[in-house]
Amino acid sequence: MAKERTWLDRALGWIRMILFRPEPRMRLLFGGLALFCLGFLIFGIKPWNSGIAEQHAAGKPAMLRQYMACGFWWGALATGIFAGILAAATPWWANVRPLVPTVLTRNPALPRRAFLVALAVIVVAAVPPRLARMEFSFWGDEAWAYNDLLHGSYTLKDDGSLSFTRYPWQRTAFYDKGLNNHYLFSLASRASDAIWRSATGARPHEFSEFAVRVPPLIAGLLSIVGIALLLRRMGFASAGLVAAVLMAAHPWHIRYGSEARGYTMLIAALVFAVLALVNALESGRWRWWLAFMVSQFVALYTWKAAIHPVLVLNVLAGIIIVKQRGLRGDGFTQLGRWGVANMLTLMLFIPLFAPAIPQIRRRLGTSVELHGEMDGAWFRGFWSEANAAMEWAPGDAATPFETVTGVAAQIPFFPNFLFIVIPVIMLLGAVIILRKEPVAGLLLLAPVLGGCLGFLHFRANGTVLLDYYLFYTSPFLLALGALGLTAWVPRRFPMVVRLAPAAVYAAAFTYTVGPQILTMTRLPVQDPRGASALTRYNDEGRFHLGASDIVTVGLYRRSLLYDPRIVQYWKGKPLRTADLLKEVMRDCDQRRKPMRLSIANMGFARVENPDYVALVEDPRFFRPLRVFYGAEEYITIHTYEYIPGSIGRSD
């Protein structure tokens, strides 16, 4: 006679089932999450009660807490829906049975040890040019983003000194009124900045450019490793090493691998997303689908425009699953795992990103500079930047940063190399991989196709897609170039012969962009720190908070990071006219204070503020100090010193 089960036996049975069987465990997890989201939707602040609409209707931005409340509600709605779907569909996806592998790629040709040793040498060689740039001054975008998102605000006290209040972490994670927040990068760099401050005992308002740039440096080196591993995984180990070399020496990669922005974190995430997807499609294992989920989340959370390559990558993944496995059996299971990976990505991403959506919509609706045309000139500029990190346009002849047109005058073959040789090699690489490994080739092309989708999207909206917004296509274009240089040479030839075309190409590449790389490792893209040192630091110290006897004035200075005292407004008006500047000059004479002045974007200032520039360039009133050249004319900074008493003598 069977023993009757007690309530304790039943409870232990349920506990064992939850602990050791994936289906009930997942149903409990996602069901609980769905209920939590439902509670938040009921008791949380509703978007229509957040006050955002009223603030925007009055022409004012809402407060960050309002954006967060609104975004979290919509994020909870999306997460609750996805969690409910996953809980209800648990029997169809929460299984751990192994799938029959499908062969997507061939085995690599190079021995693993030789490949890894060569890759390690490449990565080590890539470090010095990036380290050389780590302590350079932040340029405009870096300084603006750091000051706006990570740093803090200064308040001028009655005694003339400054007090500093550091921004909370919520601002770093959710503030995006300027569309310049690379969220995951911002959080990682803030953590690195905090570690540096703790280790050195620095004061809250002090910062280190090196510390802030550590995350993009690491991500950039990881992306070099990732592209080599990806091509090796696809069966082209030699091409993987060549692609790693090209990335290590690529001017764009050197710049953004040592710049306080999130672009290298994005490309590293995309490279590893493709690598994880290749493994997931072939094996069907959960570990690779989860790796794909994490990689694409990192890409999306680093920079919002990653939606284009991620979307293309997922569409191709779905097509490949149906084509290879069908809609039943393993195909149905594989589609389920692909769907779960994407739902998990969205469940993480949407709540974190949703607070930025109303900020972005307001910015796009009120900004003028984000709108423009993308035509042939735009494409020439993008292709030139992507391959030489130089604008395809006449630049300031005095700047040490060579423009492409200047290089072309000295090297006649350069335009042909840029617009004919490089595209032909990349096209050859695309043809080779699509013929030899069609599935892997499609996945390798996905981010490039995502860039095309982004171009069409921005163009349809009338919004300018800045060339560096497409930096995420760079490793995949270089991978195609590496394939075009190596994959057509028969494998029976010695390695030296097979790498000969790549060596010739590398020599031509170095000859054309080598001077630009040297310049990039010697000079910052822009030097607001140097300009501020000349106008203030040399007298008062870089992080001086006490009362100041120096007046600094700036025209078109985008950030107050390096000089929070710089005067850009006078009596509530933008200080951009000669009459207002004369008032400042008289005030300095009355208070017996020296005045230094700086102008960025001199070409624009001559057009928009001709009276202001004429006054500053009049030797009776100002003496020039130094020109701090930038990579482009509009970020070159001109500095001047006011001649005390001169305005009074002229009245």
C-alpha cells in the first residue's frame, strides 16, 4: 500500500522541480517579473501624469526625474509583456536538449598556437600609438559629453570663488538632452574616473583624461582580437591576422581607441555579436545565444544608432534558421531560442533607454544643425574619413593635420588608391566569402548593410548622418579588404607568398596615411586645455577654485570643462557683438583685471560676428598669443590678450 504524501512531501517535490527542471524555474522567474511590472504599471507614475507634456508645451525641457518616471513606466510595460510571453511559452523554449549541429564554416588553416602568438604581437604593437593619445586634451565632443554627463556643475560664490557639485549617477545613465550620451561608455568611464580619484585622492572636481579613456582603449584592443577570431572562425585565419593588422594601424581606430566616446565599445560588441551568432546558428547551444544577447545589448546600450546593424543581423539570422532547419523540430526550437535572445535584449534595453526617448524627440524637433543633405560630397567625406581619418575637403593650410586634398597634391595616386583600389579589394573579399562561405559571408556583411540602412533612415528623415556615426562598419570593411588580399591565393602556396599582396597593400597604406597617424599621436584633435592653460592655468593652476583676478572670454567655446569661469554671456545676452565686448573691456579696466580671449571656429565667426572679430584683430586693443590648431579649421582655437586701458584711450 502506497504511503500517502503529506503537504511537506508535495512542497519538497515542487522545490526539487523548480530547482532541477528548467521549465518551472523559468516560468516562475518570468511570471514573477511580469507581476512586478504589472504592479509598477498600476502604482507607478503614469507618463500622462509626469508633467513632461506641459513642460514641452511651455517651451521648456522637463526635469530628469520626470523623464525617468515616464521612461520607466513604458519600460515596465514592454518588459512585462515580454516576460508574460516568455512565462506562457516556457514549454516551447525552456528546454536544454542539444540540437543537431549544422556546418556553417570550415576549419581554420593556421595552427591555433601560431595564430594566437601572431595576434598577441599585433595587439601589443597596437598599444603605443593609442597610449600616446591618452593624456591629450579632450576635444569638443569629448569635453562636452564629459562635462554634461559625468562631471558636475560650478557655482560662483559672492567672494568670487567656485563651488563644485558632482552630478549623480542617474544623470550619467539617463540624461540625453544633447543626444551625446553613449550610455554604457558613460557609466564605464565614470567608474574608471571614480577609481582614479579614489586611488590618487583627487578632489571631486579634478579629473584625468587618461582614466576616462581607459574603457574605449580596452574595447578597441578587444575589437582587434575579435575581428581576427571571427575570420578565423569562418575559416580564414590568415585574413583574420591581416584584418587585425589593418585595424591596429587604421587612423580612425587609433583615434577612437583613445577618445572618450563609445565607438570602440560599439564595434567590439558588434564583432563579438557576429561571432556568437555564427556559433549559435551552427550549434544551437544556449550559451552562444546568451552571448549573442549580451553582445547586442552592449551594442545598443552603448549607442542608440546600433539599432540598424542589430536589426539587419537579426533579420538575416531568422532567414538563415528557416532556410537551414525549416519550421519544425530543431528549426522551431532554434527560432525559439533566437526569439528569446532578442526578447531578453529588449527587456534589458528598453527600460534603460526609454527615459531618453522624449529627450531625443524634443532635441530632434528643435535642432537645426542636425538637418541637412547627404550627397556625393558627403560620401566622399565619409569614405575619406573611414580610410584615412582625413576630410576630403580643402582645410586650413597652416594646420599640421593634413587634409586629403593636400596629400593628393603630393601623392598623385592617392585618390585612385582611396576610391578605386580599396573598394575593388573589398568587393573582391565580399565575392570570395559569399562564394566560399555564404552564410558566414552574409553575417559578416550585416553591419555594413546596417550602415546602408542607417544612411537611408537618416536621409529619409532629413537628418545628417555624421561620418563617424558609421564607424561601426569599419572592422567589417577591413575584414572584407583582408579577405580580398589573402583569400584568393591558393592554400598550397607558402605563407610568405600568400601574404605578399597584403604586405604590398600595407606598405601603400602606410605610405599614404603614415604622416596622418604620426600627427594624431603627437597632437590632440583640439586643444582647449592648452588654450585654457595659456589664458588662465599658467597663472592660477588647472583646478583652481579660489577667487580669480583673471577674466577670460570665449566665442564659440562648446564646453566649460577646462575653464568654468569663461565669460560667454554678458548681462544676459550672448557675448557675440563688438559693443558687448567693449563693455567687458571697460569693466576689466575699471576693476583692474587682465583679460584673455579665445575664439574657436574663426571662419564661422568672421561671417556671423564680423564686428567682434574686427575688434579682436585690431592691434590697438588685442595682441595675439597663440593659435592652437585642430584637426579641422572649425575647432582651431585663436587666443588673444587685451591691452589694458586701450578701450578708454580710443573713446
